[in-house]
Amino acid sequence: MKNNDISILGSGLIGSLLSIYLRKRGLDVHMYEKRADNRKSAYKEEGRSINMALSDRGWKALEDLGLTEKVKPLTIPMYGRKIHDEHGKTTFIPYGKEGQAIYSISRGKFNQLLIDEAEAAGVNLHFEHKIEDVSLKDNTLLVSNPEASHQKIHSEVIIGSDGAYSALRNAMLKQVRFDYKQEYISHGYKELTIPATESGEFAMDPNALHIWPRGSFMLIALPNPDKSFTCTLFLPFEGKRVCFENIRDEKDVEGVFKTYFDDAFELMPNLSKEYFTNPTAALINIECFPWMQGKSLLIGDASHAMVPFYGQGMNCGFEDCYILDKLINKFGTNAWELVFAKFQKVRKPDTDAICQLAMENFEEMKNAVSDPKFQIRKKIEAKLHNLYPLDWIPLYTMVTFSDMPYSEAYAQGKLQESIMDRVMADPLITQNWDKLDYEDIIDQMDKAKAV
Ligand SMILES: Cc1cc2nc3c(=O)[nH]c(=O)nc-3n(C[C@H](O)[C@H](O)[C@H](O)COP(=O)(O)OP(=O)(O)OC[C@H]3O[C@@H](n4cnc5c(N)ncnc54)[C@H](O)[C@@H]3O)c2cc1C
């Protein structure tokens, strides 16, 4: 039987990044991936969003590994949301202060870069190696690959970064006192494209995340370096109104797009073909505990898959890696069980908080962003933050542009929300918002914090 120091399951974004961290400590790191090497064939993700928003927590881990300058050229900054109403009118809502942005990046290219870096660092890569099972009592992997149908590999440490349907988590599920909760939401998603214009330019402002919020459903678009946009259509699977189940042919697709997303429709020459070729994918939230059994640990989506509406799944997974590395630094590589125990203890309240926030942000994105009062609310919060930068930090800023623990951001965000609800209850708020007593709002916040 083969013997490894460290086996990482899955070479997605989190597994690849973690493998670099561990290899830098001089450990013998093996990474097992069920798919073929995505650097050798045209990259094809099965129904997973092709580009994603990278923000401060993600950048922090990349910076820590000296990868910022390599990743930057793959990104496009998005400084705010551009809201498209049903008549094609757009409104820009900045994400934060001037210059603050989240960064659109292709999942495939990013993953390839991280795998290249892992390989250069000396990580042993094993593609087309599927983990069939994990024996937790003797830390052994049962692996199948094209050459050997069932190979046993013993490993001192096993880390499951094998995503929402993790094989390591499945093994943990068979243990007593393992808590597990999964929830599919009512909506699914489908990818579509707005290609570059005939003259090779972006068809819309590339420095924004475009949103077409329509109540129970929405379309979003993120820019790509090749001047196209990847759009994601979020619809309920079934229902009486617009939903995947009710879109059966080209006429239905065109009808929905012309009615609700007409300005986007004009820019989507391949809409019908893509709609029926691309898969419809489900969205899941997973929470489980404990994340460890002896010297095995779950990380990233394997331990806390969240719905994508805060753009934090990958960023949170990168932050997992950063925090784990700092604990290894403190306690050494001979104390894995202690490191893992500390890791899950410190991290679980934070991942619970971001999973919850991601669920709540779904409502905000598909509904509230198109409400003029929502835009006023954002303006009031931005002004409060400008006037009192330490006392009032908008929730989105705490989550996206800081590394404050998610659970603290959540708690402070809830206090601020209750105060803002009172402020927004004023029927004249749309006219008066600029003349509010901003100092009084901060006083209310101080009092609420003191309780
Ligand atoms: C529509 C959508 C949009 C998103 N947008 C954002 C965003 O803007 N910003 C953000 O931060 N996050 C976003 N996310 C979340 C982000 O995609 C995930 O949090 C992140 O990809 C998790 O990475 P991971 O490495 O933990 O898991 P995965 O990316 O799922 O990688 C797991 C890897 O393990 C492999 N694997 C699985 N099972 C086995 C097995 N048995 N044996 C061997 N290998 C196996 C898989 O092939 C895969 O390569 C989005 C998610 C979705 C669905």
C-alpha cells in the first residue's frame, strides 16, 4: 500500500490553493482529482458559473502566497452593481468607496493557474483519480483510476476539498454524532453569454456587475477579459410564472427575454441555442459538524457549501486556507488533531454566518435592488460610513472589503439593519435622506451596541 504524508481530495480552487500552502512547509503533498487535467483540454465546467467575483478575503490569501501579481492580469474590476430596469434604464450603485471593487475572474483560468503553481511548488498531481471511499479508522483512501480500478492509499493526513458532494464527508456521515444539513433552494441557474460586439468591444460597461432584478427571478452578467459577459439566469425550477419548467421551446425563451430582459436580449444572438444546450444547475446550502475525524479534515465547499448570492464561497474557502495555515504555523506539523480542532472551533461560527447571509442576499438581489428606497438606503449607509468610518460600516463592506470575522459582520449588520429599518420608515425619506440627523443615527447605534 502506498503511503502519503498529506492527501488532498479535489483540485478545485480550494484544494489547489491549500496544496501550495502545505507544500511550502516542505510536506509531501498528493492531490487527487477525479476529472482529467483541465490544463490539457479545453476547459469545460459542467453547469458551474464560469466567472466569479474575487474580493478582499480571497486576495489576502493570494497575497500571502505571493500570487497577487500573477492573478491580477486575469481579473476585471467591478466597482458596483448596474441595475437594469424593464425599460432598459440603468442605475449604478457603487459597492463601496471610490476605487473599491470586486474582481471578475474566469473559474477555469484561475484554477489552471493555481494548479500550475501547485505543480511548480512540487505538489504530486493525480488526475483521473476518483476517491471512491475513505476509511477513517486507518486513514486510507480507496481510489479508482483508469489503470487500477481500486487502489488503497494510506495517508497520515487527509484533507477533503472535494466540494459540495464530498467523498470524505460521506465517510464522516457514517460516524455517530456527525451533524449534517443540506437544503436545495427553490431556484436553479443557467449560464448564457453576451458576446463581444462585432467591432470586438464590450457590449456593456465592463466595470460593473450587471443585474436585471425581476422579483422572483433575475439575470446577472460579469465581464470576461475576451470582452464577452457570462450571464447567469436564476429562475425557480417550477411555479405558475416564469420558471424553468415553463420554458419549453425557443418561443418561450424569446418571450421571457423580450418581456423581462429586453436590453440584454438584444445583445444575445445565441440565446436560444445556449439556453437549450447549457445545463440547468441546482443551488445547495450545506452545513455540517464536526469537520474533523482524527487526522482528516473537511474544508471549502465540502464543509460549508453556500448559495452564491454574496459572491463569497471561494473567498471564504481561501480564507479557510489562510486561517488553517496560521494555525499550522503556531502548533506545527506534528499536532494535526490540535490544529484541526482549533480550526473548526474558530471557523464554524463564521461559515454559519456567511451561509446565512448568502441566503438573505438572494432576496436583496432579486427584489430590493430595483426598489428606489433600497438605493436611498445604500446612499444613507454610504454617507454614514463616510462621516463615521469606524462607527458605521455597511454590511456589504464588512463582508467584501474587510477580513472581519463573518460572525461579527453578521451581528453588527443586524444591529445596523434594525436602525436603518427605523430610519427608512419615515414616509418622506426619499426627499429628506440627505438632511437626516446622521449623528443621532450613530448615537442609536452606540446605544444598541451597549445593550
Ligand atoms: C453559480 C455560482 C456562482 C458562484 N460565484 C462565486 C463568486 O462570485 N465568488 C465566490 O467567492 N464564490 C462563488 N461561488 C462559489 C464557489 O464556486 C465555490 O465556493 C468554490 O468553487 C468551492 O471550491 P472547492 O474547491 O471547495 O470545491 P469545488 O470547486 O467543487 O472543487 C471540488 C473538486 O473536487 C473534485 N472532486 C469531487 N469529488 C471527488 C472525488 N470523489 N474524487 C476526486 N475528486 C473529486 C471535483 O472534480 C472538483 O475539482 C459560486 C458558486 C456557484 C454555484
